[in-house]
Amino acid sequence: MHMVIAGGHGKIARRLTRLLSARGDNVTGLIRNPDHADDLRADGAEPVVCDLEHASVEEVAGHLRGADAALFAAGAGPGSGAARKQTVDRNAAVLLADAAERAGTRRFLVISAMGVDSPPPPGTDPVFAAYLKAKGEADADISSRPGLDWTILRPGMLTDDPGSGRVTLAEHTDRGQVPRDDVAAVLAALLHEPRTAGRILELVSGSTPVEEAVRAVAGG
């Protein structure tokens, strides 16, 4: 399988790349900073410099043609202001979805976040509120597309703890933490489970092995 990951230098994206490469899948990582190319090569991916804040749909579609799947793992990142939450976390996700439809890449995964479906509570940091709003708008756009076999994954609070390989994965979970290792493992399993298309799933640490958790939400 050939997968294209937007935001290929992200912490989850790099973990996923290593998992996919180890099992023989081909990975192309879209990156904004050319200095990150060697890191992707070391992970087993083919780096492609593509700035999703400025690229055209046709340019991005060109990078997707022939791919079996795409993942939106990009983000404006810490330290960015509210404006870039819109241009990256919303607009770039929509752009990648547009490009996937144009390229005929139906399988489409998204790393989103918990709490994007409801207004943030009073006192929420304005930049974080802008992030949640941007993510929610991107999810709403992508989940309305019949031309994509999309799955949206909403992890809890991310940590760099070693993964346990055991999670809770469902349409709704309690709030909690989850290691990035386990998020990457769930994405790798979702990629090869087409019955999860059309689902929005929340993810936190739990007691169910990853493959079993994915089979369960897929209907057995």
C-alpha cells in the first residue's frame, strides 16, 4: 500500500511512517521544511516538499496520484497564532481532501482532537479555542464528502510515554491520555480496515489490544 502523509515530520506521522515502512508499505511524507527531508528518509519515507498553506489543489493532487490512501497529520503547532489554526488545521485539511478527490485517492484518514464538536468552555485560551474551531470545521467538511472513504480519529491528550498497545476506541470515550505510539498503531490498523470508513472515533488509553479494538469498531 502507498500512503501519503501531510505533515510527515510530525511526531505521530513519523511513528506511523516507521510502522508502515516496517511492514512493507510505501510512504510519501509532505513537509514544509526541506531540512526535515533526511529525517523522513531515515524513517523509511520519501519526502516531498509541499507547503499546504500556499499549494494549489492540482499541485497536491499530483503528489497523491497513484496513492492508495492519504492522512492529514499536519498542524500549525505550538506557538502559532489563531490565524494559522485556520490556514493549517482547517484550510490545509480541506485542501488535502479536495486533492484526494481529484487524484482518486479515496481512503482518507484525519488526526483530529476531542472536544471539537462543542463550544469551548468560558475562559478557554483564545488560540486553543481557535484550534478547536478549525479542527471542527475541517472534520465537518471532510465527513460530508461521499467521494472519500474517510475516518476521523480524535485522540485524547497526547503523551510521549511508551505505547502499551492497549486502548479504548469508540465513537465516544471518557477524556483521557494516550501515547503517540498508540495513536500511530491505531492509524496503521485503521488504514487496512475499510469497514471503519465513515466513522468518527475517539481514542484514549485502555485495556483492549489495538487490532482487537479496531476490529470491534469495524463490526467484528
